[in-house]
Amino acid sequence: MTTPAPIAVALDAPDLETAARWAGLVTPHVSTVKVGLELYLRYGPDVIASVRGASGVHVFLDLKLHDIPNTVAGAARAVARLKPTILTVHAAGGPAMIKAAVESAPNTKIAAVTLLTSLSEADLRAIGIPGAPEDAARRMAAVAVGAGAQALVCSPREVAAVRAEVGPDVMLITPGVRPAGADTQDQARVATPEAALGDGADLLVIGRPITGAPDPGAAAAAIAAALRRVRA
């Protein structure tokens, strides 16, 4: 049997039935499905069981928690019972907040988001983060790993620098991944799946290029096959 590709399909669906259908179509080909904030807020914990189904696919719960440590600890504890494989927090919340999440969800991999892939260098300057995005992402990564984060979310443009900063043992998750020729949509810092893997990413987040295709299962299978050729 072919090993599922290291892809997290972003299930940004308009309703629970569509999310569950997409998950069923892609899970033979990918390792992970991602539930974002909008879907989770609309349907609550039920969405996790619906997209996991009987397949046992890994669930990436992308809530990007960002609050004082005590509040994040409570939130992480609340969702840990749903057994997500990965839960995101914002690295900008600082070391105490990240540590609180890690301690409150010991069986879930806490992934710290370095910089949102929608932010350009001009956006970063506007919010008081000077310099190249790569430098800021590297600083955020070092702080997060020092606080116990087991994974990091970073743009594929920064993945090589972040990998050099944190070493081989931290999972790097890259959104902003677009197959060659795909529309970049609202992502500012993007790369192809093959380039992101080559630069050191462990898990690629891909949404609309798969879920917006006429046959999401076939689209997932095609990207998975292309990645297998790169790794061969």
C-alpha cells in the first residue's frame, strides 16, 4: 500500500457535509486533514469526528491560539480531549503562553505559527517587525522551540532558514504551498510542494488547489504522486 503523502488538506468548507466529503476523498492519498477556525467555530467539536471518520487520518486543528498563558492553557486542555494530532498557537504569544499550551495538551503536538503567510514585508514593517520576514521567522522559531513547541508553522520561503535555526528534530509545517501554475490567492509568500519539501518542510498545507478541483481525490493523488517522484 502506498504511504500517504505529507500533505495536510485544508478543509475550508462551507458546511460540515462538504468538509466530511472532502476528507473522505483525500484521505487515501494524504496523511492529514486540517480544520481551521471558521469550521470549528461553526460546528464545534463535532467537526473533528466528522472529518476523521473511520480512516484514523491525522487531524490538524488550526485554531492559532493567542492569549494570556492561563487562557491558552484552558483552551488547549479543552480541545486536547478531541485528540487532534496537531494544535496551533501563535509564537508571538511568547514563551510562557507556548509552554502553557504544551503542558496542557501533552498528547498533542503544539505547533507555533511564526508569521502568517499572508503578510508581506511591508505588512510586517507596518506592525513594527522590521527587516526580512526570514529573520523574524527565525527569531520566532527559536523562542517557540525554546518554550517546548514540537512543531513550527512557517512560509516555504523561510523554511530553509528556520530548519537551519532549529535543527532536524522539529516538525516544520508550511502553508502557502501552491502547485506550479496555481493562483496564489491571499498568500504573499508561496512555493511549490516540491520546493518546500526540498527546503526541509515535513508537512505541506494545501487547500484550494485540492478542494477547489472538480475531483479533490484525483487532485490530491496527483500532488502526492509528484512528491513521491521528488523523494525517489
